[in-house]
Amino acid sequence: MAKYPHRIFEMYDDRDEAIGALTPKSVNMDEAKASGPLPSSFTHLSVSRSSFLTHVKFKGAKEFPQETEAELRDDFSQLADLLEIDSKVLVDFSNVKSFSAACIEALVVFNRRLRNRGSRTVLCSLAPSTRASFFEDR
């Protein structure tokens, strides 16, 4: 399992590894993957939910410069309002090529808000350039 150490986030190479980290051992992995869309109007997020986790993907854009931070912050805030206590959230970075520091901060705020309610957030499928942006302060 390729897990990357980060001071805030759990990061995995691929989606299946991340799902495995979030899913209780007693749950069938196919059940965890089966999901339906979460009804809402997000600008940059596509969200689906199974009975065990919430799967978040980024819509359309391959790059998230600083200018998209406010919209991402709004999307993550709206999603946090919809999630229950003790939620398991998988944020899937498939097809994302860049993610600015300001957008990372929006994700940090989302993660902190969820952790305060006993929830867990895991990131997966980060391209090397995107993953590197999470470690720029080193």
C-alpha cells in the first residue's frame, strides 16, 4: 500500500487503497464502491455516496489555481454541512494536474471541520505534481 506521510492528510496512490483504508473490515469492498450521486449544486465537486463513504471528485477542470479557492471553499463548506458525524470521505484527485496553496487551504479547513465531528478524510490518485504542492512548505 503506497501511503504518503503528510502532517494533515492521509494520501494513497490509488482509489482502491484509499477505499480499503476507510472501509471497515466487515464490509464488502463492492458495497463500499457502489454509490449514488449526492443531490446538490457544487461548482467544482462531483459527490457520490455509498452506505459507508462519501466519494468526492473534481469536475471538469484539470487545474485549480488560486482564483478557484473561494468557489472550492464554498463547495467544501456546503458538503461539510451535508455530511453526518463520523463520515468517511474520499477525495479523489484523478485528472487534477495542479492544486494551488490557496485551494489546499480550503481543503484543510474542510478536513478540520470534519475532524471536529469525528469524521475522516483521505486523499487519493494525486499526480506527482499535485502531490508535490502539498509538500511545498518543507
